[in-house]
Amino acid sequence: MTTDLIKSGQNMITEPVIALEDRLEIIDEYVRKKYLTRLSDMQIMPLGEITPLEEDLINNVRMYRITEMVYQKDESVMDKFTTVFNTLATYNASVFFMIDSDGKQANYYLGVRNNEANDSPRKRSTVTLGDTLKQTLIGHFPGVKIENEDRKKIADLSEKIKSLNNVASVSVVGSSRRDKDQPQNEFAQGMEKLCLAMSGRPYTAVIIADNKNAWDVQQMRKQYQSLYTALSPLQKVQFSDSTSESESRSQSFSEMNGKQKAAMITNAVISIAGTAAGVALGAQVGGQMAGTAAMLGGQIGGQAGGQISSFISYLAPAKQISKSTTTGVTTTEENKAVTDMLVMLDDTLKKMNEYDSYGLWNVAGYFLSDDMSASEIAASNYRSLMNGDNYGREVSAINSWRSKDQGIVGEYRDLTTYLSRFVHPVFNYGGNLIVTPSTNISGKELGLHLGLPRSTVPGLPVIEHAEFGKEVNTYQLFEKETSNRPEDRITLGRVFDMGLITDKIVELNNKSLNMHTFITGSTGSGKSNTVYQILMELRQDRVPFLVIEPAKGEYKDVFGHLPDVNVFSTNPGIAQLININPFKFPRSIHVLEHIDGLVEIFSVCWPMYDAMPAFFKDAILKSYEAVGWDLGSSTFEDEDVAYPDFEVLAEQLDKLITNSDYAAEIKSNYRGALLTRVKSLAVGLNKYIFTEEQTPYEKLFDENCILDISRVKSSETKALLMGLMVYILNEYRVDRKTKNNNGLRHVTVLEEAHNLLKNTSGGESELIGKSVEMITNTIAEIRTYGEGFIIVDQSPSSVDIAAIKNTNTKIVLRTPEANDREAVGRSIGLSTAQVNEIAKLPSGVAVVYQNNWLSPVLTLVDKAKVKEVAYQYENPVVIKTAREARTELLCMLLQPWINRQQYRGKALRNDLKALELSKRIKDRISTCIEQYLFFQGNMIWKTEEISSLQELIKALLGISDVEFEDIIITGNPDELRALISQKTIGLSCQEIEEVCCILTMETGKDGE
């Protein structure tokens, strides 16, 4: 509003002239709280009679120690903390955050103080306040580890605060420097920065936030509005060029010292800030309290009253009388100081809107230590962290006090007593005004002031979790019949959410298991226990299983002692020897169909190139023909069906390679790549495994079985055994098929699946890739017969991706390697954050997903109720030595001359397996065994058959024709006796003589 003061050509007496600059300084002093910079010069308000410490803490304080903090990936942490603390906004309470460090270890606490007087009818239960804070923190940060501190611990911390000799306070209005679109991981104002900066220094930090009620906010708004109204006319004024004479003398505000300013402000009528400051200590302080629970302090600047005009009159203590004669032109001038003050008041009024929504809080930080530098360094770091983009509303200040400072006004121990009870200290400003170090903030900024560290610091591990499903929720477009029978579900574990084990059970649907399962995890992640848990649940539901274990050999120790579990091994001294005939197949399978599958299995296990697969297949075809099979009709010529073996296959391979038109070098390569490998399967332990006899399919595939092949050292042989078992199982299920889409009838566990299901994308031959694809398709299709596969491997990237895709249940434990996480994570639709979370999973925790779940669920797998007992094979098979086997076969052949107790057929056949003989010699001795058994332990040799017998004896003894001729020529019978004795065991001298006689018996060309 503009007033025309021009009175031309006359003298007049004006109204009092106002010292505007004084008024603006007073307003600035309180609106921006400039007095905060001078707190250390003010008197600490003395404490009169107060409630004993222990009683006060019991009645009004609850404190919680935070031992582990958990955050969700990319969540708005500050907003969550704001929400947590604002749950107390409707109570007359304080929230505080405390750090207690001895220089080596730090403890972190959150607490709440009830500020209502003990006898107030409005006083809420302190227990309720504490539970509200605790439960809200747990609700917003699931997984946080929080412990209730007992009264003794709280009292000890309070006493420690009282005993420290240096205090630094920080008065600052915190504001964020982060843009709305800035990622959460780029937040630079977290409390962890302070903790790390103070590493190695002993200190105690207490940050206190007092809640103010809505009435206080309304009073502040009214007073700021009145002040704005009073100042606005002074923003622009008109004046004229005039000549004036006046006599006046007054002292300006800026010329006064600090005590004069305080006294002047004390006596002023207008209340600038109008905020209530104080705490309920239960006693009177300097006449400002009333009752045992009255609030310390009062309103800054006294009670609001009077008009702006009376305040102006007070600031101008002397009237000025002036004579003025005015002539000239009127001009308008804007007072920039007033304009800036109005802008600041306008901003403050806008801030009031936040106070309405989030509440008004008085906040200050206090840092105590016996080392003054430690407290000041901590205070400086805290102030720096809190300063943000919204600066200038109130000043920020650091004040320090030392117990030994002679210049301190008041008692130092009064200061620490305030803090030991978690209330703001109170100071006397100007005689009658009571102020605290706190600044006004909205509840929106509480998360910045009181927020816990966001990364790991000494004493507080911080874990960041990606969010997964909170429980198992299924989705299906059409309603299907679902079974609630316990045997149709298996219990895997319980939901693990944000580091917290919940009571929600995770169950797997048995019907989904026959669509196969993939389990992966690094060493020590709990992979084995997960499989144990599934198998025990299946066993309880009477679903049989087969475990093929190529490594460690643990399963037989876990399940082998159970009465309904069979154990097979490749070592007859450890468990029952597994017998596999790769060339045998069910009658419903065509021989050519079986041969095609065999070629694919061998192509996976052995590297083949060029024409090798064709050679190998041709050799297998001729091997079947050689023993009497008609390939076209898939029939055998005799009633007693026979199958080829690896010796027959080696013989046919050798013929094919020899008769081929390839160059000598290529033939040599083929012999090395194919023939040598085939022959290796007919020697050593392999010849006891790959036999004409076959472990009954019913026992292998319809009962609980463990196949331990961990003792096999060759990775190629391991892969071959695994592949053959899968192929034989498939043929058995096809042969026994009754209907399509059977429910789960049997489960096969493939441990270390990469041995068989290799990932061929890394440059492996295309042939291997095609063969792996065939096996993968076989596994995918076998589910229609009620067969479920559990594919287990610790490196998903080593397993063919198709094998992973074809599994509808996936269980992923801790997997540190990035490529492995990506390989399996993307197959179940995990986000980047969830994929990265896999690397940090605790042992036993897995990401679990089934085909109809809405989202993957983190699951703590139950500890399997198994007992690990070293497996003891009750009937170990001792393989006879070559000398023993040779002696028994020799005595059998020479039965007419060497009379011994009749041998059993099985023992003689095992003896034959134990010796390295040619296929022709083995066949002839096998015929002799059948004759020996037919005549009930008797052998009949015709005279013309003696030469044939001599050939068999020399073959058994390993004597070549040349060596034998040399012995005969030298005429030294002792050399022959010594050789026989060396090659046999337990033969008497007479029996050795009989062998010598038969060998040296002269026969004619016709055997006569």
C-alpha cells in the first residue's frame, strides 16, 4: 500500500520514524534461528529436583539394538524410514537414534521417549510406543534383526552419556541432495559415511527428534502470517526530494551487544517463532515448570500479543520532531532486505503445509566423547551429511562444551543429564527466553536425520535383498481338479523373505515333478540336503526313486541303511555289483531302434568325427548279425536269445577298419578312437559291469535304488553308464506302458548331469550336440510314462540349456558365477536384481519355481530327516585272483586226471571273466563249462580232442606255441613245472605232473 506523504509548502509534525534495519535483524534472528550459533555462550538451564534416572527410564524410555539391517533392492529407504518414525507423530513423544562406539566395535540403537507427564490423562503407554516403533520397523524392513534392551542396559548407556567430558551439538535442517530420478544406490547422505569416518575413534552419538502437535503448527502459521502482513507495506515506499530539519537520537539494534539484544527481544511483545521447546522431566526448572511432569522451557520470544505497531513503537524508543518543507517529484523505492525477508517468510509458510501432512519435529544431534576432537569431527561430518539443496531456511550450527571449560555458563553435568534422558538440553537466552539446539523439520525429513546406515559398517552388517514372492500363489486359466491329499504334495521348506524365516510352508506338487526338476547350487549351498529332503518326502509317499551318483558317493551312506533301498556300485567290495548289458533290450523294442539309440549314447560319451559314427553303427549291426539276429524282422534264429558283447563289437570294428579303403593313417586313427575304447570296456572292472547278465530291471526301476559310480575314474565311462541307464530306463518304461500321462510313478536323480547333458554351445562338435539333444528329448518325453527326472548340477552353464528349459520345477541355491546365474535365472523370468541375489543366498536357501506359480519364492529348505551312516555291504564279492581263476578252470578241464570237488557254474563263469583271453578261447572254455555242468562235474575228452585241450591249457597258462616248443627242445621238464606252478595256485606236485603229461602228450595230425 502506498501513502502520499507530500504536503507542499507547509511545515508538519510526522509520526515516529521506525528503525527498519533493527526490526529486520530481530526477525532474522528468530525466523532463521541465528541464536543457535551462540548456544555455547548461553546459560545451561539448571535442573532442580527431577525423577530418579532409573524410574524415568522405566516409565518413559524404550530402546532397541539393531544387529543386522536388511534393505530391499532399489527401494526408497529414506521414505520408508520417514514412514516408520511418523507412526509416532500423533503422540507426545520423541524418537532417537544412538551410536555407541568404543573405537573397535559400534552398537546401534533406536529408541522412543514418552514426553507426556506421568499424571496426565492423555499419557499413552510407553510399551505401546515402543512396540509401535519396533513392529513398524520390522514391517517396513523385513529381516531386520532387532533386540529389546533391558532396563539395566539402558541405564548403563545413560550413565555413560553422563560421564563423557565433551559434547558437540549439531543444529541443522536436513535436506536431500538426490534427484527424484537418481538411483537409490547413488545416495550419498547415509549415516554409514559418518560411521566409517569415525572408525577407530570412541564416541557416542545421540540424535533426538521431538514431536510437536498441530496446535503448535497453527500458532506458528498465524504468527508468520501476521509478520508478513506487517512487513509487506514496507517493501515499497514513496518519497520526495525535500529539505528537513530534525532532532532525534536513538540506539540502533545493530549497535547493541549480545546481552542488550537478548534483553530487548525478551521485552518485545511479538513472538516470532512461537514454538514450544522443552521436555518432560518431571520437575520444575527455574520457575518455568508447573507440576512433576511439566515441560522444560517455553515459547521462544514469549507469548504472542499486541500488534505490529506496538512492536514498532517499542523498537523506536524516542519520538522525532521534524520540520519539513517538501517540494519536487515523488519517487518509489523497493527495500531489497524487506523483499528477501518476505520471500523467506513465504517459503516458511509453504513449509507449513508439510508440517500439516507429516508433522512438526524438533531435531538436533549430539556427539559425546572423552576426546574433544572425536566429538567435533563427528559433529562436522553429521552437519555435512545433512546439508542438502534446501539451504537457508534456518542456520546450521555446531556448538561445543567441555567439562573442564572454566568459561562455561552453568553446570556441564546438567547438559549431559539432559542427554542421558534423551531430551534436548535447555538454555537461557536473554534472561527469560528458553531455547534448545533443535531446528524445525517436517516428518518428511526424519528419514534423513534418523536413518540407519545403508551399507555395512563396523558392528552392523547391512544386507540388500531383491524381492521375491511372499508366498506360493498359483495361476491357471481354467479350473482343474486339485488334490488335497498329503501324498500328492511334498514339503520342501518355508518361505524366506528379506532374510526372515516365515511360517509359510512351501510345497511342491507331485504332478509337476514328473515334468522334471532342475537343482543347482555351488559347493556347500545345501544342494545335497535339498535332494535328500525331496527323496525322503517321495519315499514317505511311496514313490520309488533311482539315484545315479557319479561323484562323492554320499547317497549310499544316507539312504543305504534303509531296509527298502538297494545299493549298487561298480566296485563289488563296496556294494552289489551293477550288471549292464547295453545290447539287451525288451521284446517290444525293435533291434534297429535300439541300435540307433546306442549310437547316440556313445556319440555323447566318446568324441567322434568324420565317418566314425557310421563305422561304429555298422559294427554294431554286424555284431548282432554275428550272434544270430535278423535285423529286418528283429528276430533271433534260436529260442535262447543271445546278444553281442564288446568283444564281438571290437572284432567287427577291427574287420571293418581293416577292410576299408581308407589310408593307413586314417585306419590307425580310427583304431585309436574306436577300437581301443571298445576294448577298454571288456577289460578290468568294466568286464564285470558290462556282462551278458543284467541286473533285473524291476529292481532297478521299480524299487528305491542308489547307483554309486563315483569309483569310476574315467569321465567317459561315467557318462556312458549314466547314458545307458537313462536309455535302458526309457525302453523299460515304453515296454511297460499302460496309458499316457500317468501321474508321478518314479523319480530318477541325475547327479553331476553335465557328464551326460553337456552344453555344446561352447564349440563342441555338432554330432555331440545332436546326441545330447536326443537324450534331452528322451528325458522330456519319458514323463508321459510317469517318470520324473531330477537333474542336479553345480554349474548350470555346463548343462545343455534344453535340459534346463525342459524342467518345470527349478530349485536354485547359491550360485556365485555370473554366467551360471544368468543361465538358470532367465529361464524362470528373474529380474536382474533377483539374478544377482542368487550369489548372496545363505546356505540352504533356494529360489524355487514351479510351472504354475505366479512368481519364484525364496525358500529355506527343511533339514532332511536323514541319518548318515557309513554303508556296510553285508555280502562283499571278492574277485578271485588270476591264479585262482586259472587253477579252477584248469582243474575243471582236466577233471578226468585231477579229481576235485565239483565247481559251481557261476564260479566258473566268473573265473572266465577274470582272465584276459581271446574271444575264441573264451567261447570254447564256456562250452566246456556247460558240458561240465551237464555231466554233473565230469569232463569227457576223446583222444582226438587232446590237441584241442592242449591249446586251451596253453591259453590258460599264457604259453605261446613258440615258448612251448623252446621248452620241449631244451628237454628241461623243470622249466615247464616251474611255469605251471607260477601261473597256478594250490596244485600238488602230482597235479602239476598230470598237467605236464597232458601238455607233452604226442598226438597225430588227426589227434590220434
